[in-house]
Amino acid sequence: MNLNNEKVNIKSNTASILLKKYILTLVITILRMTITFFSIDYKIALENF
């Protein structure tokens, strides 16, 4: 019984680590897209100015 619990713990830990990595990647991607969008917007605004 105890050994089984250990296996479940390891699986849930791995899942949470993967989830954290996934969320982190998602956040970084969104940040990059936002920064890229704003820099393009900024260049267009400068050209029009």
C-alpha cells in the first residue's frame, strides 16, 4: 500500500512540474508576442509622427 502511494506521489509531482513548465512557456510566449506587437506599433507610430 505504501509503495503504491509513493508511485502516485511521483506521478503527481511530475505532472505538476510539467504543468509549471507549460504555464511558464505560455507566459513567456505571450510576453514576447506583446513586446513584438508594441515595438512594431511603436515603429509605425514614429513613422506617422
